[in-house]
Amino acid sequence: MKAMHKIFFFTLILLVSMNAFGQSIEGQWNGMLEVQGMKLRLVFNITKTDTGYLATMDSPDQGAKGIPVTEVSFENKTLRITITSAAIEYTAEFNNENIFKGSFNQAGYSFPLDLSLEKLEKPIITKIQDPIKPYPYYEENVKFENKVEKFFLAGTLTMPSKDGNFPVVVLITGSGPQDRNEEVFGHKPFLIIADYLTRNGIAVLRFDDRGTAESEGDLKGSTTMNFVTDVESAVEYLKTRKEINKNKIGLIGHSEGGIIAPIVASKSKDIAFIVLLAGTAIPGDQLLLLQQELISKAMDLSDEEINKNKQINKGAFDIVLKSSNDESMRVDLTNYIKEVSKNEPDSEKPASLSKDEYIKMQVDQLISPWMVFFIKYNPYDVLKDVKCPVLALNGEKDLQVPPKVNLEALQSGLAEGGNKNVTVTELAGLNHLFQECKTGAPFEYAQIEQTFSPVALNEIFQWIQKQIK
């Protein structure tokens, strides 16, 4: 029942705790989790009560704070922490050096994780393409308001120089909590794109997603349509800057950002052009099924297992598609998952969860506002209303947004609306992050040193240059 999400997506739930050991372990316990080459700080904030311990977890590098722990116990020098909603279990032994040495488990994957009271600084990961300061252009940290929802977003505006009148692009991130650099596995693709374009005469605004890093707002209850208002707010802000050419404002959207960009462009004449980087043009439910199939093949799952999982997911998505009432959707999904999983062994679920709790966790993921919108939304429908020039790029080895079926749908939708200024290109050898790769599988992302293909950067710049002449 899993869809492709950023690692460690957390849902808040009620906190419970128990304890049967006299020694206090109150405090802020810090650890560094290493996942496929990415270092991620985790913090467990443990407090003592009359009946035991309470705890919350922070993931500061993802902008997540105060995630409630379902259960925390400390007995015979063994610490056990459970976060049911995210299928997280942490077990560790307390040693004589005041360190917990243990194992962090999530959804069947296990990673070593040690905790201490020593505060950890954010790890600095430098990739070969990361630009080195001082930059040969002007950089300014900015804030602008989403006046629809009444909160401020924070970002970085780079311009070829402090004074002038420049064309500009707004960078739009993919799904999940993303900072202004769209940082993932130590890679900062939006920093690379912004640097490249600004060095070549184009201003760039990139910003932290709502509720992430320095931006305000609620991410958890938001859908793609909420993110549309964030981008519209960015455009309105740019129109107030004297250094920006108001007739040459473009959008570059990656993945979900490539869904958002056409929506914004279809509603506004202020958008001069859009660039879609693996932006989808097929219905969300179909995309998730294709993702699952392709990634499962890359992981060498058998055809029988792939087809079985595909049919189970399709059944769940069909329930979401047909439902108009949240409560009935929850009931129908719960009954469906109970039925299809009744013969599954207990080893398929985290040991700390009952079967009912595990089913509830899966249902909660499926009925989140973002997921329901994504499953039901067909990006094709808005393409006919996009009249500005469009560049659509897909990596040949993209397993998250399959290039051939996606680019055909993009081209067809834009043509249906009469848009003739469309360039569609499949870039050889590139994955979903536009890295040069071997297989395109997500587990390669962190292992590849390159952040963003120079070929893709040049394609973007050369095309934009033609639009702004």
C-alpha cells in the first residue's frame, strides 16, 4: 500500500507512555541517522511524569518538530520508542558512557542510530557541482506574503547584479517538505539551477515550502491547490521589484512543481513561459501504479508479486476515486485493506503494531488531503488552458514519472488547447532528479555524485533565452 514519498513522512497522533525503571533519562537526546548516503539529525525530547515518560521527536533537517511518540519505555537499561503513525521503532541499550546504542526501524528497514545528550550541528555535505562563495552575482534573502492564507514564505532571490531589469524564473519544488534548494540526499538541485541561470543573466526566486525551514504556513493539511497560491504569491512579490522585468516572469516546476506551474500559467497572463521538469500529465492514480511497477522491477521483485501489489493498490485507489465523503471513504478503505491482508503473515507489519493499528496507519496515509487530491487530479485537463510557451523535459530513465507515456500526454493536452510553442524532450540516461545514472532507481540518487546534468541545465537555459529575446 505504499506510494512514493519522501523518507520519514510523519503524521501527528496522541501521545502515550509507560515506564518501569527508576533511573531518569530526561533530556534532549540527539542522533545522526545515515540513509543511503544522506545524514539526517533526529532528536528525541524525553520528559518524566509521575507515571513514566513522555516524548516527542524532531527531524530538524526536514523542518519537522514536536512529532508525538506513541510509546516510550525505559527498563533494565533498554530504551524503546514507538511512533505508530510512521511505523517507526527505536530500540537501544544505555551504556556507561551515557550513550544509547541502538537500531532505528521504519517500515521494514533498519539503520544503526546512537543517541547522546550532545547537540549535533547540521552536517555539511558538499557535492562537486555546489557553487562556492563569493558568487559573481547578487543574492538576497527575502520574505513575501501569501495574502490568501495570511502567512509569510521565505526564500532567496538571486540576480545578475544588484541593479538592472532582469527576466526571472520561480522554482517550484516536488512533493513533500522541501527547502528552497530542494535538498535531498545531500543534493541541492535548485541551488545548482539558480546558480547556473543567474550566472547567465536570469534572476531566480526559490523558496522554502510552506511549514518548512524558514517559511510559515501549514503543510500537513495542504494540497497541490494550496501550493498554487504560494507560487502565485511569489509572482506577485516579483512584480513589486523594480529589478524584475514584469513581462518576462517564468516558472520552472519539478515533479509536483510541474503540476503546479501549468495551473498557475492557465490562470494568469503574467506568466511568460513555463519549464516542466518531470512534470506529470497523467492522472495521479495511474502515475502511482506506474511508479510502483517500474520501481518494483528495478528492485527485482517477481512479476507475480508486482501484479499482486498493483491490483491491491488499484483497488484502494478506486475506492478513493469513487468516494465523495471522507467518513465513508475511511470505512470502505479499512474494510478493503482488512480483506486483502487477512492472509498476510504478521512479519509484513512492524512488531509493535497490532494489525488494526497497521491498517489504520495505511488508511490515514491514503485519506490525507494531499493524497486524495493527488489520486483524483488529472493534470491533463488544465493543459489545454496553458497558452504560454512550454518546455517539457523528462529523463529517459525516470521511474517516478515514466517519460514516454507522460510526454505524449503533455504534448497532446497542450495541442488540444492550440498551444504551438511547445518543446518536448526526453533526455538520454537521466533519472527523476536529472542525474546521469545507471538504472534510474531511487536508491541510486544518493550514490550519484552529480546533482543535476549539465546537458539538462543547458537545455533549460538555451530554451529560456529564446523566449526572453
